[in-house]
Amino acid sequence: VPDDALAAPLFVKDGIDAPEPVVSMPGVVQHTQESLRKEVRALADLGIPGVILFGIPARKDARGSGGDDPDGVVQVAVKNLRDEVGHPLVPMTDNCLDEYTDHGHCGILTADGPGGEMTVDNDATLERYASIAVAQADAGVDVVAPSGMMDGQVGAIREALDSSGHTDIAILAYAA
């Protein structure tokens, strides 16, 4: 794989004072905003052109409100990285709700299943994904990478980005 096709996956977490190791992934850490800036500077100096960011907010709720908060962990990180490295860097962001929700699911849960069983509301989740994508684009991301696997997510995200003037933002979609 040529160097110009590489992207480093990086985790950034709110509410920590120093990078924290990810026990299940030796050598990988959850970065602070400052350690993330340093890591991305070092990667850029090595010629790695892109990073994909995964955020872990300090507070979580049923809607995953931190995902589209303009001051959310990923949006702040993208702005910081743009300031640190500039436009040679290609920042990409994960678009999902699992890290932002208090229940850990990739979508909005409702009690609409048989017998009031909790199920994922696909349409409500698509609205959240669309809002998250626009917040990430407003922060300066180049590529949005939806990983939640909801039906229609790419179309909903594309429509939201286009209608908000972000027609140049790419979508990294996973397909079978």
C-alpha cells in the first residue's frame, strides 16, 4: 500500500489528563486533545496523510448528544488538527452513536418491539447520523465514515451534507 493511501485510526477521549491505554489493543491509546495533536503532527511528519478519529465523550445519553455537539470531542479534535497540521492532513471521522450513547447501541432505542421490547429506530437513527455528519463537516472534516450499518445511512448523510452546503465532503461507506 502506498504511503499516500494510509490513514491512522486514533481515539480521542474527553475528561482525561493523560493518554490511557486501550487494554484490548496493545500499543493503542485513547488520546487527550493535546496528545492527539502531538501524535498527528508526528504522523504528518512521517508522511501519513490521513487520520480517522473515534471519539469518547465524557458524558453519554440515550440520544448520543455529544456526537453532533459543536464542542463535542471529535469536532474539537478536527478543529485542533486543522490548526496543527493544516490542509495536507485528511481528517476522517467515524459516524456512529455507540460511543456517545449510555446504552452502547449504534442507534436510537425505542420500546416499539413485541411486548415493548427495546429496538433500534432506524429512521430516528438516520436523523442523528445526518446531524452528526453536518457537525463534523462544519468542524472541518474531509471524510465522514458511517459505521453504524443502518438502512439508508449513506443516502441520509449525503442529503444532509449536500443540503447544508458540504457537497465536497466524501463518505467512506462500508459495503458487503
